[in-house]
Amino acid sequence: MAEMSVEFIGLILSLAIFLSLLLMPITSSLAQKVGAIDIPKLRSVHTTPKPRMGGLAISISFVIICLIFFPLNAFFIAFLTGLIAIVITGAVDDIMEISPSWKFLGQFISATLFVYLSDMQVEHIGNILSIGDIQLGKASMFFTIFLLVGIINALNFTDGLDSLAGGISVIALAFLGYFAWSVNHDGLMIIAISLIGAIIGFLRHNSYPTRVFMGDSGSMMLGYVLGVMLVSLNHTAPQLPLSALAMIIALPLFDTLSVMAGRIFSKNNPFLSDRRHLHHRLIDIGLSHPAVVSVIYLAMFAFGLLAIMLQSKPDWVIFLSLISAGLLMFSWFMLVRGTGICSKKWTIPYFDKLRQSDVSKLMAHWLERWHSIGITILVALLLPVLLAPLFGLSGSKALILYGLAGLLVFFSFRTRRAADLSILHGTLYLNIFALILVYNLSALAQFSWLHEYINGLSVIACLSVMLKLVFTECKEIIFLSDFELLVLFIIGFVVFIVMGDLQISPMVLQAVQNTFLISIPFMMVMKINIRTHGQDRLYIFLPIIALVIMATRVSLA
């Protein structure tokens, strides 16, 4: 198996994104031809019919990448067999809307195929009750199948809002991939990276407001893969507590258990669709569609961080923390629901009075020229590409910069929908992060003015954004939509968690972490520019040109 270098990871991720983007229009057209159309129902959030077999594009691109990079062994054959079974079940449901019993049968078959062919089982659940390690014995096979089916259903039930199931799967895969990396399980890392790339390509079409749904062919497949990774990590790395791994996907599991318990209590079919899910109830208390997705992303990320923080603690401590976190979250929800906090409009009287003053009106008039201010900050940010001394990079690492420039070109073609802007904002942050990272690392390699220059410019950008927020009506830039938040989460996770475990110089680590923080004000500046001057593409083309020039310079240095 190839070494998991940065270049190798980038290659897998890029190919998966490309294949998913390529297959999405094909599967969307196929869904319309075979009748896989989601007609709005009483519990639906969308109001117009939309194709719902986008998960097929995720699955196909994911399988192709795995076939290229994953060795053909017993585990992969078992994994692929169960995957095909669950995708077929989901695709049939997308077309024909089969009953919950038939769906459950397909889930049971896929889980059984994997467990039987791979011989991977959860044999113990740890000392979660502080009475000793609980061994499952002969029940381990049944428990493992039950666990896999439960996770498949949990992800299937979360697919109720645009980009929700895909986004929380990306977050869960990042944390599970981290645990796989910590125990040197390259195979599971390939699975995690490939699927993250395939989902990102799909989110190009699924971010709010969506063009296509993933359907059961996608959501059940995601649950299957997450379940397989959890079982495989527990089987091959017993030092990783099952409760810590389960904490990564605790949110959809808690939601599923609470919903099914409520249905049973109401003497209804536990698999009957309704509006009891967490995302439905958050919408019902007054949160907007994008806000609900962001709140759930935050909760998923918090559970993942908790899993990493507690992984070395006793099993009973992890289990107690898991239950406590779940109770705390749902108690908060009940409090908000009971008090109606989200339905109230909150204002800050001080700012209202401030905006009526002469000084405020003068500042607001000055800030009407924001386009010139934003362009000036952007040009100042890109100036070091031409003037500053940059350290050299290998050709493969320079290729990553060319790839980011190409990604920005692709995502800047269509920016008519809110979803397109969300994708563009996230990609812009990624490009700005890459530029400033090269600046900061170059400043470490040789003494230059770059470090002070970029830090000072970031302060100016931050002050400009704050003034814009205080003296004008531009609050929407504070709220980060789904894809923007996902990009920040993943980069922050790599920078502060993954790189923190690497044996690298503290100065380099500090430079990378500083890059993450000081890039955010520039992202906000670009966001204001795009929202107020959407037809002016100067601030999109300039970063593209800058990345190409930088990639050329560092490859020739």
C-alpha cells in the first residue's frame, strides 16, 4: 500500500471530488428518467419535486477510488459486498419507495454479509459500568449486526435537510479517519478520505437550496461505511474504546433512539416517518434551514472533540460523559423549545442609538465605498506573491496550489444561487489559507518583512469588517453557511488536532495555526465583496492568478 503522504492524500481527495462532480449530472438525469423524484410531503421541508438518487454518484465515485487505491483482500471484498447490497436497497427505495420492512431486510443483509465475510465483530464493549470488561461472547455477531443496522438507520433518518447527512458524515469521517491514522490503519484512512472527497463533490449540488437529494442510496450507504469503520477500528485496535468511537456518531444515534422511543410511546410504527427528528424540531422553534444545519454541524464537531479528549480515560468515564452530553443537549433543546427563545427578535439598543448619531451616518457614508476598500485589501494581500522571497516546494506540493486555483475557477462559474455562493466562500477561504501559509512558512525559512506585513494587514481587514458590521446592515456575513462552516471545521481540525500530534517544529506548528486564524478576516472581506458586488469578478480572478504565480515561483525556487 502506498505511503500516506500529503501528496497521496491530496491525489485521492482530488480524484474523488472530480469523479463525484462528473457523475452528479448523470445520476440526476437518470433519477428523472426512472422516476426517482421526491414529491414534497407534509413532513418535507422542500416545496418543489427534486431528483433523489444523488447518492448513487457518491457511491460509484467512492467505489472507483477504493478499487484503485485499496488492496484486494478479504476485508475489502466483505466491505464491497455489503456496500453493493445497501446501495441497491437504497436505489430501489429511491425509485419505488419500498416499505420500512423491506428496507430493514436490505440493511440486515448488507450488515450480515460484511460481518460474516470479514469475521470482524465487536467482542466486548469495555468497562462502561465500572464492574469489569463486558464480554459479548456468542452474542458478539448479533450485537455487531444490530449496531451496523442502527447506524445505517441513524444516518438515513438525518437526511431531512439540504447538506445535513453529507456534512455530518464528513465530520464523522474526519474523526474516524483520525483514529485510523493514530493506529496506522492506512486502509480505513483511504476509505475515509475517498468518501469525504465524494461527498464534497456531491455537496456542490446539495447545499441549500439543493438541486438534488442523495436519497436512501446515499444516506444508508453513508451509515454503512461509518458503521464498518467503527467496527473495524474496534476489532483491529482494541485500545480504542468503543464508547469513544460511538461518541463520534452519538448525535444521529441519540436522535434516532429518541424519535423511535417517541413513536413507540405514541403506539406508532417506530419506522414511520414524521416530524419528530431534531432538525425538524429546531426548524419548528424558529431557526432557519441553514442555521439548523450549522447548529447540528457544531454539535457533531463537539462530540468528536470530546471523543479525542476522553479516549485515554476509563471506559466508564467515557460512557458517562457520552450519556451526560446527550442529556445536556436534549435538555437544552427542551428549554429553548419551552421558552421560545429562538422565535424572539433580539436587538441591542446601544447599536440602534449609535446608528442614529451623526458619526454613525458619516461612517456609513464612508463605508458605502467598501468595494474600493475590499479591493485594496485584496491587492495588498496578493502583492507579496510578486515581491516577497518565497521558499521552494517540490513539484507535487506545488501541484496542490495549481489544483486549488483550478477548484476556484470551477466554483466561480455559477454563483446565482445561495448554495453557489456558499461553495465559493468556502473555496476562497481555502485559497487564502494556502496563500498565507506559504507566506508564513517563507518568513520562517528566511528573514523577511512578510510575517509583520501579513499580521498587520489581517488586523486592518478585521477592523474594516467590524466597522462594516457596526455601522451598516451587513449581519449576514457573520453567519457561516453549511459549506463554509465545513471547510473551517476540516482545516481547523487538521491544523489544531492532527498537526498537533505530528513531530514538527513548534515554530512551524505555530505558523500554521496562526495562518488559520488570520485568514478568517480576509475571508469575511471577500464575502462582503461578493455579496455587495456579485458581478465584479476581479476579487475572484486575482486569487486565481496569484495562486498560479505562487505555484510557479515555489516550484522553480
